[in-house]
Amino acid sequence: MGYGTSQVNQRYAFKMKTLFAICFAILLSSCTHGQRAQTFLRKVENMEHGSELPTDEAAELLSSDLPTLLSLTEADYKRWAEEHHGLKEGEYDIYPLFALSWVLGEQKRNRDYVLSHFDDIKHPDVKFVWAWILFTKGSRTDNVMRYLATCVSSENPPFGMREDLRREFLKAAESSVPGD
């Protein structure tokens, strides 16, 4: 029993689609961390804003890039700021990443993802803002609390560690200590 022409064409089309999908997956996986980071930062730069924060729609579009945000290093951000804005050491503003993180942190699925990858966050300022988001949203796991305790006691606290945040953390940490 032989195959008809349409069956042969269908099998050929299926094989070609499969081959294309495999090639596309290989191409995507060959994208370096630096390329992914720079692409992500361009998206952040072009995201739609409300008054100060990204719109919920912009954050939703960028939520699939959460792994890239967490893997972003200080060097990635500095390189992007210098290349795209001509900014020099100490002039770049981390606020866009803080604002995006804050809006992404409103969604439980994003907080759950970050909580499960918290120790892998590369950029210290991004790690701090996510620790604070998790803390304020009630995700006070041991690793988040240890990290914030380190920030509070540090001689060089991360960007964004204000005195009112410090007091709030210390008060919460004090109240969570079991009584004698």
C-alpha cells in the first residue's frame, strides 16, 4: 500500500516544521547572557509608563523576562547605561529596575518565582528591592530575612535602604523573635 501525494506532502511539511523548530530553539539558546540582558534593558527603556511606574500592561509584557531581570549583573546595567545614554560610573539610575520590580511584585506568581530564585539574583540593588517586596508582601522566609538583616547591619547598605525601611524591618524582626 503506497502513500498518496498529499500524505507525502504532509509528512514532508511536518518534518520541515520540526526541523525549523529545532533550529530556532538552538538559535535562541545560543543567545548570550549579555545579549539577553541588553535586549531586556532596551525593553525596559521603551516600556510604557503611567505617572512614574510602568503600566500594568507593560509589566505584564515584561513578566516573561523575569529570569533575565534576576540574572542581570551590575556590569550589564553599567554597560547599557554607558552605551545607550553616555553615562559614566556613578551617574546611572537604577530606578527603572526598581519601578518594574515593584509593579511585577504585585502579582503573586512573580513573587513566587522570585522567592524560589532569590539566592540567584545577581544585581545587589535588584536583590534588595525584591527582598523588600517579598518582606512587605509577607514572604518572610529565612533567606529573605537573613539577607535584609545583612543589609540593615551593613556599613554600605544597598541603594534604597532608607532609615524608615530599616526601622520597619528591625521592628518586624524583633517581634518575630520567640519569647523567653
